[in-house]
Amino acid sequence: HAARSIAEHRRVLALYEDDRNASERALHAAEAERRAAEARLAGAEAALAAAREALRLEWGDTLERWAETGTPELARLLDGAEALLLVTLRLADSAPRPMQVLEFSPAGSREKPRRAQPLSAATRADPGLPGATWLYRAPAAGLRAGMRITGRLPTGQDAEDGVLVPAAAVVWHAGKAWVYVQEAADRFERRAIEAATAVGADWFETGLEAGERVVVSGAQLLLSEEFRGRITNENED
């Protein structure tokens, strides 16, 4: 629209300068329309630049470049064929290797692991999990916004000592995964398993010792009782 207004202004100006073949009123109207169109164009360009910057700050440089050029990869995200995954690596890991595929599955699921491709470093951290965050993309079938997933990346590092924790033993609180370890016949300690790595539907945890007894049945009940006891004590005070 701005280009048409500028062209029309030039046409009317040429007619006006050619022995006044266009009226001065028509010239002023064309010039006003040209200026208005240029102002609208400048406003649209400023809004587009702001949108691109907001996209870059929220999702990173890669998605901003995709949006600028309109890539097929972006189209698959927009039409729902693919989904973005926010992946938090363990504190010991800083970044995946280039083109390193992530094997993942919904938390607690025993389904065959799916595969996700790395996209870029994420601009946001996960408030519930420590560690560097990265964006991956994967086929969106069966995935929902806010769904918790677990995954693993081949590290090529030496083997670590740890224990395999059944998924039934894990409870979630304040965005973190916890287990209850039996310290005595009637005493249980809740411990975070922040360094755990998903292995199928179970968890491999290096912070627990072999032989420690972990509550597998009733862990959620223990969590409820723990916080109910805290509320009772506070009311008594």
C-alpha cells in the first residue's frame, strides 16, 4: 500500500509539473496519502522489529532466524506437527554434543523411548531443576503443554556408581523429584534425586547408596503425612 501511494504521488506530481495537468488539490491529497502510508510502513516495520526481538529473547536466535525466513522447520512447529521440549541437563553436563539425539518418554511411562533433535540453548531456566536448559524438537503426537518428560543423552563418559530407583518410589514436590529412604523402623527421610537419569520408566541415581531401603509403595502418602504434620505443628504454636 505504501508503494502504491508513493507511485501515485509521483504520477500526480509529474502531471502537475507538466503544465498543471493535475490540480494542486490532487497533488496535496496524493502527498498527504504518501506521508500517511510512509508513517504506517514505519510503524509496521518497528512493530515487526519489536516482535522479532521479543521472539529472540523468549526462544533464542535459531527460532528468530526461522521466523525471519519462514523455514519449513518453523512451519512444522506452527502447524502442530512438531513440539518444542525444554530439557534440563544434569549439573555435570553443560551442553549436548552437536546433533546429539535425545531419547525421551513421558515421566513414569514404560513406552518405547522417542527421539528428539537438538535445536538451541534455551533462554530460560527451569525454576524447579538445576542445570543448563536446551530446546529440542520432536514429533508432537501424544505430547501436551506442561507434560513432564525424562530423557537421556549418550555421554561417552566412564561408568558411574549408583542405584536404580523404581518410578513408583518417586514423588514430586516444588518441581523436584524426591524419594523416601527408611532410616529406622518408624523413621523416613525425604531426599531429592536431582542428579537422577531416566532409564526407561525408572531412575538411575548416584546420590543413593546400594542397600539403602527406598519406599516404593506409599511414598505419596508419606509426603501427605509429612506436610499435614507440619500444618498441625504450626497451628499448635
